[in-house]
Amino acid sequence: MSEQALGDPAIRTNVLLQVFIVGELSGELLGRELRGTGLSPDHFAVLSVISSIGPITPTDLSRVLGMPPTTVSTWIRRLSARRQITRKVNPDDGRSALLEVTAAGRSAIDDAQPIFGRVLDEVEEALGARREGVIDGFVELQEVLRRLSAREITTKS
């Protein structure tokens, strides 16, 4: 792709297109680097969040990751089938479950963490002093997208 196409104002100034491109590029980079671990970037992310925050309800996991509940349910089934998470009855609400990482899940994270950490270090080093501004921008964008996603969208009939 030409530098002209990469710098095209219609692409460069479209925040949602930029988010899409960043997601694709980071997914490709992490996918290539994590290939030997048996974890995809999404698998690593979901498992890592459960490990970091857990025990966590599926509803809270959905909120944190910005994933629809149906997608989270699919991940719960996959991770449970791999015996990387367990589901326990939530003592505060018997209708919901608490998700926790198992020893097998912890081992998978531990195997992939050095690779992820190296890639993260490389990205942050390349960003240099701009790192905090990029993070602040993403946090602000998440807040905006969460707020807009939460509102009821009406369609014209």
C-alpha cells in the first residue's frame, strides 16, 4: 500500500476506521507472536481478564471486555472445555456464576505472558513519550463508545 493511501485524510481522520485498523494490526502482530502457545490474542485477553479480576460474573466480564453476552458465553464454553476456567455458583446471587482461572488456565497464561510482555514492551518503547496520551485517548474513546452503546438507538420507520 502506498504512503499516500495510508495518509489519506478520509482514512486518517475517521476514528472508527482507525480503531478497526489498530485492532486488526494488533491482532495480527499478537497472533503471529503467540502462535506457538496455543492461544489466540482473543483467548489470551479473555483468560487474562478473568485471571486478573476473577472471580468475575459473565455479565461483568461482558462489560469489561465490551463483548456481547452471547460472545462471552461462547468464550466461557470454550475455556471450560479446555479446563482453563471453572464456573462456581455466585454466593451473592444464586442465578449467576463466578468465573475463575484453573491451574491449566494459569499455566497457559504463564506460558504466553513473556511473549505478550515482550511485544507490549516493544510497542510502548516505540511510542515513547506518546504512550500516556495514546492510553488516555483509548480510555476516553472506550467511555464514549460505552455511553453510546448503552443508549437506546431508535430507527426511523
